[in-house]
Amino acid sequence: MLHEGLLKRVKEFGEKSAANAGYSDELKKKLKDGVKDIQNKAVGVNVYVEQLGLASKRVKELSVEAIDVGKAAKALAIDRNGEAALKKVLNGPASGFESGLEQIGKNLEPKQKGKDMLAKLKSAGVL
């Protein structure tokens, strides 16, 4: 992991600089203080690194299930002829659901609004 590698390099730098005979005692003290400062700040950063690692793992495990078009058609009382159009709408982007359902709703008897159809799908557990 990048964070662990950085901490290891900082520690190695601190050890090498402390052992360097070419550095003055004052410079060694400043370098040692700087290394300690970085290590102390890294303790606080470790919490965020762990959280990011967990979040990354969870995101990789996420999956999106396919929408059950048959269940959606039943919830909206759409016959087999309208299922193809419904499938096209529901397999598209979610931002287009309401407008797509609006077009389908114009052909139904009684006519239905896209917003109402979307609410029915949500209450039926389809979306």
C-alpha cells in the first residue's frame, strides 16, 4: 500500500540521517524532529487510510441487479405488447425513467403520468 511504503521510507530516512557522520548534531536533531512530526501526523491519517481501504473493498463488492420487467409490467398493468417499450426504458439510464414512462403512459387506458408510474414501480419494489 502506498501509505505504508511512505511511512517505511520516512523511517529509513530518519535512521540513515541519524547515522550520517557528515551531518551536524543540530541538523540531525532537526531531521529527527521532522521525521517524528511526519510519523505523528501519519497516525491520524491511518484512520482515513483504513476507511478508504474498507470503502474500496465495499465498492468492488457492489452489484446492480437487473430490473424484473415482468414484475414492472404487472405493477403498471401493462400488457405483453407494451413490455418491449417498458424493457427499453428500464434498461436505459435511470435519469430517463420518468420521461420514458410518460411516453408509455400516454398509450395506456386510462392514461398514466410517468411520475405516478415511477412511484408505483418503487412501491412495488421493482426499483
